[in-house]
Amino acid sequence: MKTKLVIPGLTAGLLTASFIYKTGPLIGLEQFYTFIMSGLKDESNIKIILFLYMFTGLIGMMKFTGGIKGFVHAASEKISTKKGALFLTWVSTLGTFSAPSFRIVTVAPIMKALLSKVKITPQELGFVIETTATPVIVLMPIATAFVGYMSSVVQLSIRAEGIEGDGYRLFLQSIPYNFFSISIIIIGFYLSFFHHRKKPSTEAGNAEKEVDDQWEDCHPAVAKDLPTKPFNLLIPLGGVILLTLLLTYWSGYQKGFTSLTKAFIEASVLDAMVFALLTTVLLAFVFYLFQRFSLKDLVTFFIEGGNEMMPVIVLLTVVWGLAASTEALGFSTFVTSNLDWIPALFVPAVLFLVGAFISYFIGSSWGTWGILMPLGVSLGHSTGTDLPLVIGAVFASGTFGAFSSPLSDNTNTIARILKLNPMTYAKFKLGPALIGAGTAAVGYFIISFVI
């Protein structure tokens, strides 16, 4: 919270744990290295890193080949009303839910091109786009950049607690309990289609009479010098989603489960997602080469795209090391011995509020989950609280920060594309976010009585 930087904070925690576990300058640093490597030796963790790198690498090729720009151009020409623009914003979630940054970069320029046609201010537009970004994506069970990480932090936390179970399955069971995401989606839908603004808003640094609807060059993905080829986005993206669904079912089917639902539940989802993405990337290279794009350029943009995920990969490495260190220091035993007096009724609501506070000040959902999930699972286990409910509360708390914090990547990306002041834009959406957070906190307290 002091530096507003997640990775240095988590690294400081890991260094502290290392020197507590083994005192002495050299032996402490050696233990730090051991904790770091423990996460990188895990096969599932390597698959997550591979998935994240290939996914953003594929997006890098989509940018270079004009897929994103082409989609923006085609969509912006067909919309002329506010309702049409908002409807497109919501419906486009079906094809752009893979990652918040990908969704924002794909949809925001489309909406920016329509600002002169529709009666909506840039800050209201940004709010609607963000409502359909992270809050929706964290509820998606497959084919997103979030699934692997979310399952991973749950798996690490239950392993440290000695709980038998599957991280992905617990993530699935927690989805209905992500009350903040559900609340803010409902609020966003209401404000999009049923709320009528009484007077023009001039907040967030953009007066309505000064609307800037020039979308080219508002982001490198839609630069003027790029080609305009929408199918270079639609075909690879459709391919990765379709292949993920087919291979997930096939994975469960090979284990002897013929029922569609049972096959999906019992499937090795991470393996299916990585294999589907790898296959799509290889086919995408061939698809783009047939269009006479340079192989050298494709490789360059694939690597540049993948490198954009390196800060997240570093974050994951530190989180995995920190999980190993807390396990070595007996964190779960400490929580069980000292905090089991806390009433189960209060655990989900308190975890959500604490996590929301942390995530707002660090601006990172992933960082919040990495910090709070081990505590949440330990606390839930020691007090007998329903684990999916606790996990859902932790995921909801991180989503709050990613949506509302002025430090969030989403906030700053939207502000840059729509030419808004990040701080005033963050204040603009804080009100609805607090309503959603309040609703979620009350919901966790009520549901605790039911469960």
C-alpha cells in the first residue's frame, strides 16, 4: 500500500519469510531462491505461464495483422444510436471475454468512433465498457487469461491447509458467490438501458460539447498504418474458444464420462486450454502467412505480445514462492490455533471488505488474490465456513479494486483511449462501485445465515 506496487510488496514479504525461516544473510537468500524455484518446478504452474504467454502473443499477432482495427472499423460503421452502441458493448462480451485488456482495446475504440453519433458522455461509456470487462471475465469458467491463475491460487491455498480437493472445481463452485461482480453487472445493465440522465455530465475531464471521436491512433492496436482485416481477429478468437470447448469435453470423455455436464466437470481443463491455444497459435501463423504477412514480423509481434504478460508472470512466480513460504512457516496452523474463535457468519463479509480495501489501494485483482486467498482459505477452514463462499468473497474483493481503483490498469487504459483524466474518471465510477460493494457485503452476511 505504501509503494502502490504489488510485486515489490510481495517480494518484500517473501524475503521476510525467507530470513525468518533461515536466519543469516546468505542462507536466507538461498532460501528465497528455493521458495521461488518451488513454484516454477510445478508442472501446472508452467502450463499457466505457457498459456498466458501464448495468449497475449496471439493477441499481438491479431493487432499486427489488423484484426482488432478491422473489427473496430466494421462495427463502428453499423451503429448509429445510443441503444445500438450499448447493445453492441454488451453483446460483444461473448467474443471478447478472454482478458480485460483485450476487451477494452477491442471495444473502447469502437465506442469512441460513435461518440459523435450517440448521446452518451465518454465517462459513461467507459463505465459501461468496464462493467462488461473484469466483472464478467472473472465469472467465466474457460478460455480466459484469469482461469489458470484463479484456479492456481485456490489450489495453492488448499494444499497449504492440507485440504483434499481440486482448485479449478472450487473456483467453479465459487462463481455464484462473487457478489460484487454480479451486483456491478446488474447496476451497469440498469444504467445502460433504463436510467435516463437528466442533465449533461462534464465530469472526468471531458465536456460533452468537446467529444473526441477520432479512434485511429487512440491505441497502438488501431493505428492508422495497420491493415483493416476483421477476420484476422474473429477466426483465431473463434477457433480458440471452440477448440477449448471441444477439447475440454474430450478430456472428460476420455476419463469415461459421456454426459456433457459431467465430462466438463471432470475434465483436465488447464491441459485442454493450453492444447487448444497452442493449436490455435500454430494455425494462426499459417492463416496469416497465407495472407503474405512476413514470418519475421509475425514472430516479432508474437514475442512482443507475449512479453506484455511478463509482469504478470513475475507476479505469479512471487505469489507461488510466498505460498510455499507461508506453508513452511506454519501459517495455516497459526490461523487454526488463534483465529478459530471468529464466528463463521462474519468471515466472508470481513474478508470481502478487507480485500476490497487492499485492492483499491494497490489497483490489482491478481495481487489481492495472491495476498488474501491463503488467509481466506485458512480462516474458512478453521471456522467451518463454506469454502466456495469464502473463495468467492476473496475473488469479489479483488474485482472491486480492478474495477474502481485509479491505479487499476483497466481504469488507465480506458482513460487513455477515451482521453479522460484517470483520477476524475475513477471518482465518477466510485459511487456505483460502492453501491455494488455494499450490496455484496450485505449479501455475504445474509448468505452465511443460509449456509
